[in-house]
Amino acid sequence: MKKILVCMLVCLFCAGVQAQKTAKIKATAVGYTGKVIDFEFIDNTANNQQFPFKDNQLMEFEVELKEPGLMKVNAWLWMIVCPGDEIEMAIQFQGKNYKHVEFKGTPAAVTLNSAIRDGPLQDQPVGSRGDTGAGTDLL
């Protein structure tokens, strides 16, 4: 009877504890004319990071995640970071505007974030997406 009770308590404890996993993020950037590169986690601001910008300097950090999180880099580059991900980004800017990014790392992270980068609306002229470009599609 004690064994069953102990097993039930252990199972309840384990079910109630969500394991966090570390996500490792590395990035280099070129062509940026600003002073800092911001990595902003939308749903967990405690994970936010900021680095002074130097061309081609490696920026790296780790965050503890329980679930996937939405992150943006300098308000232009959106991505999803999942627990256990290891992702490396080579970001190209033109002035202060994001131009292009290449991903390396965990295959799932690379596939997901490349799909976000290459989304269905990417590189389509205004009007061919079903909008007019003037916001009138919201009326």
C-alpha cells in the first residue's frame, strides 16, 4: 500500500512540474547602422537580450523555455524559438532595415524559421496578395 501511495505522489509531482529546456541562440549581423541589436521575446520579456552592434561580431545567449516563444530581432525579423533549439543566424541589414537572414542549427528550428522568413506573402507585389496596399482591405 505504501509503495502505491509513494508511486502516486511521485507521478503527481512529476506531472505538475514542467521541465524547462535551454535554447541556444547565436547571431552575427552586417550592414547595420544602429547602435544595438535587440532580441525581444514577446511572451517572456525576462529573456530579452541586447548587444552593442559591431559588424560580424558573434552575439550569443541561452534562454530557459517551457514552451515555444515568439522572438523579434530589432522589430523586423520575427522567429519562433522552441525549448532545446540551437539556432544560428547570419543577419544582413541595409541601414537600420532588415534585409535577409540565413539560419543554421537544429533542423526543426531552421525549417520553421525559414518558412516564416519565406512566408507565402514574401516577394509578392502589392495587389497580388488580395489587398490594395492602402489598408482598404480592412474596411
